[in-house]
Amino acid sequence: MSAGREIPVILRASELRVATDAVRAQGGSVGLVPTMGYLHEGHQSLVTRSANENDLTVVSIFVNPLQFAEGEDYGTYPRDLDRDRQMCTEAGAGLVFAPPTEEMYPQTPITTVAVQGLNAVLEGRFRPTHFDGVSTVVAKLFAMLGPGRAYFGEKDYQQLAIIRRMAADLSLPVEVVGCPTFREADGLAMSSRNVYLTAEERPVATVLWRSLQAGRDAVAGGSRDPGEVEAVMAAVLAAEPKASPDYAAVVHADTLERPDVLAGELRLLVAARLGRARLIDNIGVDCDRL
Ligand code: PAF
């Protein structure tokens, strides 16, 4: 790509399919990075990884109404297609797919994808319809593009687990690749929604990262009681008066089930509201490698 030249933005699924089929016809591979736009360095790291591993990288940018409940931020979700396109170009994408809502949903879908059980725990308790909206739109994107690989950030760990399970259960011919969370220098996980934080709230937002570190330290210090580790994480969240915690949880990394005794690969997850922002974060802890 010559300097200053920006990649194409495709609006129609039929045009996208022509582009991805042409790559495959030459024996090339297609990588997909699904996003809702308002990209940050974390998204760019997914794009760069895909660009290194595939002949064509498509970044989809679509604020999916199906994954927002009544009263959530669908209408105000930050959007900036020009800036996103530039960031995708810089990171090595080949094209952007930015369908209008009527292209993704020409009629109200009565066929949806629900990854039962995994969609109801953790975030699912606070956002009961969210993950069915996510799995449905991701299944549609997979059908439209036919990517060989699709890249998701570990920041949305439950989403990643759900997409993996959906792909396995439905035998979708796509490799779901999980990529590490990108953090600001003070530990705050990068998120498009961080833009909602005020100048006073921004330093407070590190409380999620601090809570996760305290949980990890408790496991590293020998605690094998999930309740004890959750209490340590919850105490850090509770000590921050501006934050309203939703949960602090320790689960098995694959099943997202809470074990009776901590062993093997775990995921520590937290969620809290801070002003207009609802923030989530997580880290992995392997009890066998501490
Ligand atoms: O993580 C996101 O940005 C969205 O949930 C996704 C995967 C693009 C589906 O709309």
C-alpha cells in the first residue's frame, strides 16, 4: 500500500464476498477482525496480527443493535468511520466492511444464535440478551465473508469463549484466534467506551486492574478458595467510592464455571460502573505455573 492511500470501505455483503472469493480463488487466506468501530491500539494489534497471518484482512465496523438492550448506549456509542479507516490502513488491513443496518438486517431476524449457559453467567446476568446479539451478528459475518481466521480480544473474554463454542458447535470453518488485552500505561484495559470517563473518573478506572492483580496475588500466595479470592477482588473494588461493582469472579478458563477448589487454568473477571461507563476486565491465572 503506497503512503497516504487509504483502503476501500465496502458497504454491501455481495461486494465483500466477491473480494474475499477472489483471494481464495488465488489460494490466499482471509482474516476477519470484527469490531464496532471507534478503534484503539488494541484493535490495531488484532489487525496487524491478522495481516501477518493472512493474505487479506477485513475489518468489519458495525454497531450491532441486536446486542444492546433498551436503555443501553446504542444511540450514543462513539462512531468515527474516517478515523477508523485510517487506523485500519496503518495496521495493515486490506479493506473495511461497514454495512448499514439494513444490509445486516434487511428484516427483523427470527433466526438467532444462542450459546446456552455461557450466555447467562457473568455479563449475561447483567445483560441477558447481549451475547445472543453478539453470536448472531458474528455468525452472520462469518457467513458473509467465509473467513479462515477471525480475531477477537481477550478483553471481552466471555465473548471470546462464546464465539469459540459457537464455531465448534456449528462446525464453522473458521479458526477463532484470541489475542491479548492492550492496556494503558497505568493498567486500564483499552476500550472504545473509555471515552465516557471524565477526567476525575479516569484515574479511578484503574481499580479494575488493581482488583485483578490483588486476586492473582491471592492465588499466587496459595489461596485455593474461590470465595476467598473473590472477596479480595471485591474489597479492592469496594474501596473506590466512585465505582459501583457488578461482580468479581473466579471461573475455570474454558467452561466459565466456578470451581469448588481452584486448580488448573482460571480466569479472574471484574465489572464495575463508573459514571456513564460500564467497564469490564479480566486476567488469566494458571495454578500449575505460579
Ligand atoms: O467486541 C465487539 O466489538 C462486538 O461485540 C463484536 C464482536 C464486533 C460483535 O458486534
